[in-house]
Amino acid sequence: MLKLDMFRRVVSTDSPLMSYQKPTHIETILKNLPAKPGVYLLKNSKGKVIYVGKAKRLRNRVRSYFTTGADGNSKTLRMRGLVEDIDFIITENEVKALILEETLIKKHKPRFNIELKDDKRYPYIRVGWGDAFPKVETTRRIVDDGSRYFGPYSAMWVVQKTLRDLRKAFPYLTCDREITGADERACLFHDIKLCNAPCIGAVDRDEYRFMIQELMDVLGGRAENVRVRLENEMKKASAELNFEAAAGIRDQLWAIDFITNKHKAVGKHMSDHDVIALARDERDATVQIMFIRNGKLIGSDARTMDNTEGESDAAVLEQFISQFYASSSNIPRELILPSDVEEARILERWLSDKRAGAKVTIHVPQRGDKRKLIGLAQENALESLQMMRAQYEADTTKHEQAMAELQEALKLPRIPNRIECFDISTTQGTAIVASRVVFARGVARKSEYRRFNIRSVSHSGSDDYQSMNEALTRRFLRWKQAAEADTERSPDGVDRDETWRLLPDLLLIDGGLGQLNVAKSVLAEFGLSDRVPLAALAKRIEEVFVPDQMDSILLPRRSEALYLVQRVRDEAHRFAITSHRSQRRKKGMASRLETIPGVGPKRRKVLLKHFENSIDAIRGASVSELAAVNGISKEVALSIKSHLD
């Protein structure tokens, strides 16, 4: 591999927060990139690698980051705004580019690359078949030393439990003695029937290796021949009235049955497969992998992928496969995936090379047992993702870290123990709803969520600024009334709910500079500019705007502070959308009733109130039930039925 060229920046980039302009020397690099396979490295102003990628054609792939087509990806926007230099390395083919990419990612740990978190080696059972008297032990490393390996298993305790059961059926060696067969006495394990004592010549080398071969047959899922032999020996011993020997063989059969039956059978046509599924939300991704060996599900595990925001499912799966199997020598003959990946053929060639030339295929099933297994894996992946989120929300240490980081980054006067976030939801100017969510000490306080049905904006058009102004004005007007009520200067009927009396330690607005200025104006109107810290989070590249500061703030991509404000913003958006849908349903009911002759605004309102805003309930009511509603005559009831049926 030869580094052909490298271009250095001579001027600084504009802030990544501004509209992006390609510097002249970056244009020069892009124009001179070769149309060959290879790996590219994007560097920042300090020369640190911030992204490593591979490409079939370097020119096409690298140029794609600097076109308008990439403007919709917030991760790409953040990354390219930091690029000060581009290096590339040409490789012989795409497979070698894949290998080099993985090597460079491990070396540089770039901040923008998808990363497999909690990288760990799975435990295996190792049988030292290259030794005269093979031992059976656990290991996390696979070495090409003539040994046989069985696994992988999801946890070490599973391996240890399996070995304890195996030893009851196959009493293998565990000591470090040099086996000559001439020792005077065996160890304690021989006395308790957990070693067949080749050290004293109780069995010879061939007999011992025959036993170990049968042990490997059981581990490999080929236990039937072993069972048949033992059952015949048990019957023979019983017929010869050697009941002690028969009981010993019976115990061996029980141990074999336990080992072979504790793994779930998944299909007679499936022997050596890994089933991979993906679950994700806007920020997090969990990959579930199920290990199938010899038709049995022997283990399953969930792995977290970091920095997946803005990436496609295919890209996440590709990175998981390349990183997960990079350090593994136990490659299955088939990977079963939930959807196609763009570079499947390249991955197959790479995996086949790692499997010593034995063909590896990637398959996306559409039906049958394999599709059912994908469904099972996806269900487990979703459960793992939800568990990860629940564990985070229950981790007070991370909440405290997030609030401390946020205070420092935004220069807040105090820890943001109470955060209020506002969002607007609208479709073509109708059913405009503002939402307010509250987070207390990093945790959602749903009892304090509130909706504002926007009234000041004409339904002929949408004005997010005016809608935000109304929502914030109504919120702080209630604060003012609650404060005045405490001094008994406020009339009766004031909402004295504690949620209005408390001021936030941080008022967070979903939007950019325009929305920020609206909020700033409202706070000034109520004399709260110095009492309520304010910030706006723009989703395009997740930049934070604060008052009286031209440049926005980019919180570190992997910081707890960014994770917190994203959670708050997303919850406000979810709550606004839910409210908005409810409003649209109600308006849809009302508009449908308005088309019925004899049903005006008053009768429509009475009907909706009587049937609890359910158009289905109105449609399902009989004529007599409709006529029983105050103000609805039998003729009008008949008209309603004829129009709704």
C-alpha cells in the first residue's frame, strides 16, 4: 500500500456552523482524487484523523461529502466543517480496502466513525487435540495450533457450566502432570470419577483420545452415535448384572442429554449460521447476534453501536460485520441479515478469506424459518435497546454529569436541574399545537407536560414564530399570575399549579436563531431576561444558540450534555406531534359532521360532547340514541345516520 499524495490546507475553514464553502485547496484535492479503490482519511486542523472510509472509487466517494446532496445529513455537515486535510491510500481491490479501513479505525479511533462499543472476545471451549492427551479448557483467543474450538458462547458462566456437565460424561484431564501411565497413584478427581486417570495407566492414549473425540462430537451437535454406543453398553452391563457400571453409563447419558437439550433446535437444515438484527432510534443502535451451530441456538448477545446518527441501516450493519468479525477466527458459513447491505459481495470475499477459503454467504431471507429467526433477533434487539435506555434514565450519575457539562458549555449561572422545552407542531397552518415538557434532574416529569392550542395564528398559513410567541407568553403569564396570587393581589380563578410558579434553570427552544429571538423577546417582556437562561437547539447539525452570541455552540458528539438536550428536544417533539394528531382527528370529525344537513356548529358541539369526541361512536349509534341527544330531532338523527353509514 502506497500513500500517493497529500494536500495541506493553507487557510482555515469557515465555522462549521456557517453555510459551507469549499476552500480552493479542497477543490484541488477533490479534482485530483483517483477513480480507484482505496481508503481515505479526513483530518482536522490539528492533523487528527476524524473519519476513515473505504471506497470502490475514491473520487466519487470523497466528493460526495462536499456536494449539496450531503446537506441533509447533520453528521456529515458537522464533519466536513472540521476537515482541514484529506489523505488517501490506494489499495489493490475493495477487500484490501476493507481490511485497511478496519486497521486504521482501530489505530486512530476517529470521532465520526461508527464504532462497535464494548468490544469483547467471546469465550470458547478449547480441546488441545494436537497434544497426546488433550485437555479441555476455556479460552477467549483462537490460535492456529492444532486445537479444536467450540463456540462462541455468550458468557463465561455458560462455558463453565457446560464443562462441568461434560466432565460427568467424559472425565477428561485437568492437571499439569506429564502423562506416562507409570505414576503410583491418581489424584482425587479419579476417586470422584471426574478423571479416567491415564496417569496411572487406567486408560491408554488411544482410549483417552477416543473419549475426547466423543466429547467433541457432543459439542459439535453429533451426539446420536455416542448415545447409541452408550445405550448398548448400558444394556449389556445390566444384562450381565453389573448394575454399578450400568448406573455410571446412565449418568453419562443424562449429562449428554442435558448438554444437547439445553440449546434450542432451530431447524434441521441450519448448521452453521449467525443471525444478525438491528434496532435503533435517532441516536442509539443495538445489534443482536444469535449463534447457531449444528442446528442448535447456542448463544445470543446484544452489542451497542456508537455514532450511528444519520447513517443508514445498511451502513450500520456493514460496520458491525467488519468490526465484529475482524478479530474472530470462528466465521460461520452463512450470515443471515434483516436487509441487504450494499457491499455484501465484498464482505463475503473478506469473510471467506478469513475462513481459510471456505465460502461464506450473506443471505436476506424473505420467508421460512430463517425469516422467523430474524424476527426473533429483532425483537431481542429492541428489548436490549429499551433496556439500555431505561438503564441510562435510571443512572443518576450520568444525569449529574450531563447537567454539569451543560452548565459549563452554555455558561449557565446554575446547574440546570429544571429544564423546560417548547416545540411547535403544525401541518399547513391547521391544528397548531405547542408543547412544553419538563425535565427535573435529567428525568422527564410527565405530570408537568402541557399543551397550548395556538389561537393567534390564522389557519390560512403557518407562522412558527408567532405560535412560539403565543405559547411562551401564555406560559409566563401564568407564572406572573401565580406570583401575584401569592401576594393576594390576583383575583380568584388563577391557576395556582406549582408547575407555573417554578421558573426553569434552562429554557430550551426547538429551533434556530429566529425562535431564540422570539423567546428572548418574551422573557424581556416579563422582566425575566436575567432570571431564565435561554438556549435553542437547531436539529440540522445539532448546534446550540444562546442569546447575544453570534457563533453557535457544538456540544461534543459523545458528551452526556448533548445526549440530554437531544432527549429533552425529542420528547417535546414527540409530545407536540401526539397533541397535533389529536387536534387533527377532532377537526376531521367536526368537518365531517358539518357536511350533514341540519347539523350546525351548536348541534355538532353537542354531539361530540355527548359521544366523547368519537365519530365512530356517533356512527355506531342508533337513530333513537341519536335522537335522545339534546337538540337532535328524529329527522336530524335520520340524516346523520344516512350520511355516516
